[in-house]
Amino acid sequence: MMIYAQNTASMPPNQAAPIGTLATGVYMQERTPNFTQGDLRETGNSTDIALLQGNMPVNEETGRAGALFFNVTNENGEQRYTRNGSWTVDGDGALVTAEGHYILGTDGNTINVGNEHFIVGENGVIETEEGMIAGQIGVAFAGNPESLVREGGGLYRLGEGEDELPDALEVEEANFQLNQGFLEGANIDAAQTMAEMNSAFRTFEANQKVLQAYDQSMDKAVNEVGRLG
């Protein structure tokens, strides 16, 4: 860092050129969302709906399986996607997310369930308390979910120039079911994460010792080898 800063005080910010290949050893790793299936936990709430993915088609370009999302709207009424199934019923009887975003059916319209006493089938068809069919929850299939752009409130949107996601019911190789009274939990393996963190810490300790050895060598070179008797 001293080499980097030397004789650069008068240069404009972000234009100071480094000398050599000295680096801090710290970098920001790419953050890629993990859309693999998480464990389901039972809540008993009729407005909680969990997506349970079965076999998903594999993207030939990325080598990763696709993922499913609920069709919702944002505050501006624009098409969005989410995995969060913690919903509620608003004052008009419409099915909405906790943030008030409307849940869309397979027909692209909002779903009016009247109240919380409704039944959701495994295929997403909703039956109201009166026994009427209110609609079918829209589920979209993303062949390359990593290309989706994250927004606030657990929402995702399409990237620039991307086509609208197809209905999962029309994708033959995509198998799934909806589970009422359940929510999808985190898809992270805590034990594996702890093991990876410990491994990273041990590697950091090893690198730290190497740097200390270099520092001691340079100290001797400056204070002992270069001393004139």
C-alpha cells in the first residue's frame, strides 16, 4: 500500500497507478443467488403457500437446473416474481403478499378469495369457503434464474431484453406442487457452511504466517544485512 500511495498525492482520485503487482489480498466475491429447493416448515396458516419443486429442466448453457416462482405485481402493478409464500388477504378479499403485492393467477389477473377460509390444491387451484373456484395460482418457470434482477421485498424482475417467463404448467419436464399451510425455509446447509468457514479461516491463518515470515526476512535485510560494520 505504501508503494501504491508513493508520489500520488497530487494525482486526481482513482487515477493513481500502482507500481508492480502488490495487492491487499482482499476482494469481493461474486454473489450468486441460490434457488435450490429449501426445506418446508409447517405453519398451519391457510395463507402460507410453499412451492415444492420436483424435477427441473437443466439449462444447457449454465449446467444448472431451473427454478419456479410465484407471479406477483409490484407497487406499480408491474409483473414480478417471488419465492416468498407468506401471504394474506386484503380488505377487498384479494390474495396479496405481506407487502401488499397482488398474487396473480394463471390468467394474469388478481385472485379474490373473499377471506382466509380457502383451500389450495397441489396444482394451485383455489376453492373459496363457498365452494367456488377463485382461480389458479400462477407459477412461472425460469430456465436461467441467475439472470433475474433482485428487487426489494423478495421480488425479482426480468433483465433487459429478456422474454417473459413461461407458465410452469406448460413446461413438461417441470414437476412441482403447492403446499398450503407451509413455508419454504432457507436452503443453506448450516453444517457445510460452518465447515467451509473454518476452512477459510485456517487458510487465512496460513497466509498470515507467510506474510509474517516475509516481514521478518525484510526486517533482517534492512537492519542486519545492510548494516555497515
